[in-house]
Amino acid sequence: MSFANTKCVVEEGDTVIIYVNPQAMYALQVKPLIATKKGDMVENIFQTAYGALKVQELVGKKFGHKVQFSRGWGYLLHPTPELWTLNLKHRTQILYTPDISLIVMQLDLKAGSVIVESGTGSGSLSHAILRAIAPTGHLHTFDFHQQRVEIVTQEFSDHGWEPFVTAKQRDACKDGFDLENVADAVFLDLPNPWLAIPHSVKALKKSGGRICTFSPCIEQTQKTCEGLLAEGFKYIETMECLQREYQVKNITLPEIDDYNFSFCNTPETNCEGNQKKDDRKFRAVLPALQMAGHTGYLTFATWPRQSEKCQT
Ligand SMILES: C[S@@+](CC[C@H](N)C(=O)[O-])C[C@H]1O[C@@H](n2cnc3c(N)ncnc32)[C@H](O)[C@@H]1O
């Protein structure tokens, strides 16, 4: 299975997305057998809100087709980084697609880019980075939590990213990155990113590059900006990405050009005693009443090209 190259038909071992509705989606690996808590291998039957699904029956089915559960149905979708972000198992807080898209664009990620990331966390951002830089780039991702590194390494392998990624257990603030002059961009999602900025400078190419840090609090962001300035980064900018959804709705509004709101106005007649017009029905586009709020501040900066110092 490869997230990078889409294919038509499901094979054993693939990761697939079962889509029921926007609130009910599942990522699962197509394996005929699954281990119980006691370690016995039993038939892999996946429970959805609409009944059971025999996972082995997905083999040979085409992506995009309907799949039957015992009490309903869903669609079998090819995985993408966006769907993975919505369905992965959270080991940590994760980044979501609105922030991720701004990061990918501002860091100018493209095929062939070399990226350093820390911490890896649950690998949500890593999957989007990998799609942007494959098939010729490389992601070096670091987390100081051994088990998180092991799980994400297995997921990278299951999803076909192995050639383009190296995941390592390492304290990015204390020990930095074991890389010098290789990275086009560095991304830091750490509690204290300012401690990793001097190490990031070492990892960035001397020909220049970009850095981004993600922090939920403004005090962290202030320290990061001071750190970036002290190291010689340029064009430092902090942004917040808020996604506002619009909904298409059928609404009914009273005809208002014909009556005013004084005491002579009744539900049936206007001030001139004329019959009011019927309410009018509209199809309107309205902002959603609720939206996802603050996630974090994204600070971007440019590492300028390091020109050779002339000997005098
Ligand atoms: C919020 S999570 C990152 C989530 C990730 N961006 C994602 O989208 O899935 C932060 C991660 O940083 C790791 N971490 C914290 N301090 C670290 C350090 N000094 N060096 C390396 N990793 C660190 C934590 O173990 C955690 O997994």
C-alpha cells in the first residue's frame, strides 16, 4: 500500500478508510486475522456504528465502492493524509488540515525538499509533509518518546512512506538533530521550541531555508520570536489559521418593503390596511454558528543564504 500512489483495488495489508458520514469514518488495515487480548488469532471483524464488517471481504473490492455492514453501508475510500489526520489513533495532540495546509505552503514544500521535524507525535503532519516531498525528498523526524517513534515507524512502513522518511528517538532541545547543512525547512511542534532553534540553524542548508514553529500560547511564541531574531532569522511572522465554514440552508423571511414596525402594523395588514405579502423562501449561504477556535500560533521565518566571509 502506498498513500503516495493511488490504486484501484484493495489488497491484503492495505490501509483503507471506511466512510459512513462526516462524523463516522474508520481507518483500518485489511488483515484476515486479528489478535485477541489473550493473544489468540481470530477472524478480523470490525464493529461500526452500523454493525459488523468482515474485513477480509474488502480484498478485491474497488476503492470508491459501497461496502455492506450488518445494519447499513458505507464507502470504501483510498487513504489520504487528510483522511488519515481525521482517523489516526491519537498518541498526542495533533495538527489538523487547516494549520497543515498553511505550513506546507509557507515552508514551500515540494518534491525533492528535505525537511526536519520535531516532535513527530502521532505523525499527522508527517503524512502531509511526505506527500508534498515524495518521491525525491526526505523527512527526518525526531521525537524523544521511544514508543511514539516505534508506532509511527510501523505506520510509515504500512503506508508506503519508508523510502522517504527517517524517524529517530532524540531530544531535539538537548541533543539537537544529527544533521548538518541538509534541510530546506525545519518544523518544530515542541513545548519549548526556542531551545531547538540553534540546532535548527545547524540543520538548515547554508543556501537558506524556512522554519516554522507551532505553539498554543502567545508567551511561547514570544520566546520563539526572540530566539529566531537572536539567531539571525529574517521575515519573522506569526499567524493563526481559523477555518470558517459556510452552510447552504433554506430559510423563510418576511417581505419587509411593504410595512413598517409601528403600532398600526398587525400580523396580517400593514399601516395602510393592505394585506401583507406572503413570507418568501430563500436558499441562503450562512456562516456556521459554531466553528473550531484557536489551535495555536504558527511562526514562520526565513534562514537567509550564508555568504562566505571574505578573508582580508
Ligand atoms: C503535540 S506532539 C506533535 C504532534 C504532531 N505535530 C502531529 O501532528 O501529530 C509533540 C511531540 O513532541 C515530543 N517532544 C516534546 N519535547 C521534545 C523534545 N525535547 N525532543 C523531541 N521530542 C519532543 C512529544 O513526545 C510529542 O510526541
